[in-house]
Amino acid sequence: MAVEYTEDNIRTLDWSEHIRMRPGMYIGKLGDGSSPDDGIYILIKEIVDNSIDEFVMGNGKTIDITIKGNEVKIRDYGRGIPLGKVIDCVSKINTGGKYDSKAFKKSVGLNGVGTKAVNALSAYFKVESVRDGQIKVAEFSRGDLKEDHSIEETAARKGTRTTFIPDDTVFPTFTYKQEHVDRMLWNYCYLNRGLVINFNGERYESENGLMDLLDRNIDEEPLYPIIHLEGEDIEVAITHTQGYGEDYYSFVNGQFTPQGGTHQVAFRESLARVIKDFYGKGFELQDVRSSIHAAVSVKVMEPIFESQTKTKLGSQDIGPDGPSMRSFINDFLSKELDNFLHKHPAVAELLLRKILQSERERKDMAGIKKLARERAKKASLHNKKLRDCRVHHNDKHARSIESSIFICEGDSASGSITKIRDVNTQAVFSLKGKPLNTYGLSKKIVYENEEFNLLQAALNIEDGIENLRYNNVIIATDADVDGMHIRLLLITFFLQFFPEIVKQGHMYVLQTPLFRVRNKKETIYCYSEEERRQAMDKLGKNPEITRFKGLGEISPDEFKHFIGKDIRLDPVVIGQDAALKELLSFYMGKNTPTRQEFIIDNLKVEKDTPDQLAA
């Protein structure tokens, strides 16, 4: 039967209806607060970005932020929104000051949407603007104006205060996590020296910009003092350690771009080329970049991002009339980094030693790598360790589709997931027995150990994680002692040899239920003792209770509830103040009684309570 297509099928959505119907277009994924790119953090970022723009233009050096439960308050001391336009600026799309390039030449946000998205997606939203001894206040709910207060006299300092509570119909269950807010605010401070952010009683401030960023984030002792270079519209910081992999932090107009983009690609290429040319030797670029830690910040006129959440830069040039991104960064490094190395021969000598060491290690590993690749290729033809999916993270045409790989222990668990998974986007890798404890071992073991060699090949990360085949690397182990041990061994492997996978937010632990509580009418899956008690109270007299001892006991029909749209994932997050070397040494080093006791008492996953941030 044909469906009629008439005027009745045509709808014009109100501005807030469109945002609420398609929130992902404006704030990316919704999430529950467990990942740093979940929507509730984007809401904070959109408001803070406006305050940062004021600071950059010389208006207000302090931003006050409080989070109590689910309520967020952000107060700056900039110029304040013009009082007659307060309502328009927070509730009319394509209204704002950022279209005037003279006022906001190198702003973070350019399309006038961010604050409106926060308004539309908040159960309660209040804006207060103070200018010239007067205050204007307006209150909204889900984008609808509820209270339009008259302009009044005030003795308050100029600026803008925004208060909002995310809408629980859009974000059903969420919690603000301290570590994610913490990292976001520190990044603002690194990029804006002189800025002070007060968050829940703590003071955030950076004197040395990107040098402070590397100093706080590097887990090992740098092989040479951090190289810190600044120019007009660019700042970089560079060093090496004895670890593995490459570690980059990139920013555009004060905006952290965790997915990189054209500026990070240009920086990575130019940095290795300039260092290679300085020594006048035919080094392989991978030897120059091995174990590097670097940060780059650029300022761009009218930046083009690949999404509203601004996590990846797409601009090819630094401005409408400016040079290309590649030539701009290359010219800066060719002059400033080359000059620095000539003026600091001791640093140049230490850097040369590191490059030569990486070169020797690579050549020593060449034969082992060749044999390992042959083994991996042969194994992929004859075993079923990897049940692959059809869409991959490194497929350029499918970048907008997220793919996942579940790393399981044993055939029973992997078999259940394999039968019920989405074959387009979910792959399964089956481990055989407990993995090797790789703590303190060299990367040679990655190729000599069959399990790790095959896992590396499945992920396609031998030459770096830019070719990683899956957005989400998910550890799916039992919630018992053995499962916890396997989880630790796997995390140790990745932190030791591929730390970027963890640092860039690709690694997760799958939550699966501990109990099934049911009666004839309803089944409830419970992830904790508290949830089990609540389910028993809800279902009444003598419900049937099943304790899942392992993933293999969960049938495929049941597994579909746990790896579908309601999947629960805990990101593996290394705190900013955590020293990775000491952390791994404690968990995976010598088996001391203190270590055993600590792991038994503390190795469990718990959700933060909503009020933790307010404490």
C-alpha cells in the first residue's frame, strides 16, 4: 500500500524541538558520564567556551564553576551578554556575537548553537547577565521560556552566570565524574595562561602552558628537559621517554581536539622531518617519533571542525588568506626547533641517543617481526580466534560508525557473544588461557607470545594506533578473581606497549550482570547487591534468583540485552596524577602481602554517586 505524501507530511520544527529530537547532531553521543566525550560534559564545555572567549579578548580572568549533584553553575567576569539580547542569545539559533569576526577573531565556537543546545537539553536553565550596574535574568525549561525577569539595578560584578540541570528524559542515568571535569578544566588553563578556574573549592591555574601539560601527564622521567617553543598563533612542547608509542595533545583556539585533525597530522609529520634534517641522517621517521610526548596548540581564523563537538579539526589553512596548515607548522618548526637544537647541544645529544636506540631496537626486531607476521597470517586462516565485523574504525568511508571488539576469556563466553552480536560493528577475539604478565618485559615479547601477537594483528596496531581497526576495545571477562586477574593482565599489556589506546579513550571493561531476578511476569538483571535487593523488593514474594558465575553461563538470548543499545561500559581511565610506572609496579610487580591485600580489598568497579562531586 502506497503512503500518501501531502502537505500534512511537512513539518517545521521549533529550534528546541530539533535539538531535542536530534541531540547527537549538537553534543555527540549522550552517554552516562563514564566517558569524557559524553554529552553532559559537552554541555559544560559549550558554556565554558563562551567564558574562555571573553578571557581571550581581555575580559575577566576568573571563571567560577560548581557542580552539586546534577546542577552546574558557571560564572565568568567578562563583559556580560548585552541585556536586551540575553533571551535571544540563549534561545534563538543563528543569534550571537561570534558572527562578527572583529569581535571574535579566533573563537572556539562560530555557529551560535552551543548555548542554545544546553538550554534545549536542560530540565532547568537560567542565565544571568550583569552589565553597567544592571542585571537581566531569564529562566527556561527544555528550551521554553518560563520566567522573563525585568532588568534591575545590581551591585554585582559584570559578567554572566549560567545554571543548568541536564534533562533526565534525555540523559536518563548520568553522573559527573571528577576526573573528566578535572582534565577538561586543566586543559583550559594550559591553553590560557593567567586564567584562574575555581571548581568546587579547588584552584586551577597554569604558569607554563603546554610545558605544564606534558609535565603533569608524562608518567616516566623525560630523557631531556621539555622543549617549549612559542610563536604567533602557535605553541608546542616536546620530549621523549623510554616508553613505547607516541603521545600527542592537540588544540585549536583553546579547544582540545582528542581526535586530532589536520593540525596534529601536520605537526607530527613536520616534527619528525625537522629533527631528521637537523642531524642530516637518513633516519626512519618511526625511529624519530618512537616514545615521543608532544603537544601543539594553534589559533585559526574560522576553524572548520568535523562535528559540532569540535573533537577533530578539518581546516586545511590557518585562515581565509593564510598559509596552509602544513606549511605554517613546518615553517615554525624548521626555524624555532632547529634553532633550539643548535643552541642546546646537550639536549640535541640526548635526543640523538634516543633515536639511535630506537633504530637499533627496530633492526634487532626485524627478523622477529617478520616471523610473527607470518604466524599471525597463518593463524588467521586456520583458527577462529577472531570473529571479525564488517565495519572498521580505519575505514575512511565509515568513520561516523563506531565499531567494537570484545576480548573474551575462553570459547564459551566468546561463543555466546558471537552468536548474538551485531556482525556489522562488533568483533570478538577469544583468549586461550591467562595472558602473560608483561610487566617489565620488552616489546619483543609482543611478537614472541602467540596470544599477544595475534591480538596485536587483530587490532592492526603494530605500526601505531592511527590504523586501529576498532573504536572500542572492550575487555569482557568474568567478575570473579580469575576474571579480574585477566583484566589486569590485559590492561598491563596495553599500558606497557600501546598506552595511546588507553589514553585516547578506546579501552573499556564490559559490565555484565551478577544476578538475574525474575518471576512469571518480569525479569530484572542486576549488576550489584543493591540492585538485587531492589529487584527482590519490586518482584515481591520468593522470586527466582540466579547468580551468574561467569560469562559462559549467560545464554546468547540473554547476552543480547548486555551488548546492545543498553550496553554498560566502564572506560579504563588513568588519573592525571597517576604515575604509570609506579601503578604497574604495584599491581603487577612482586607479589607482596601488601599488594595482595590491597587488590582483594579494592579491585572492584563501583559507580560514583551523584553527590560525590559536591562533597
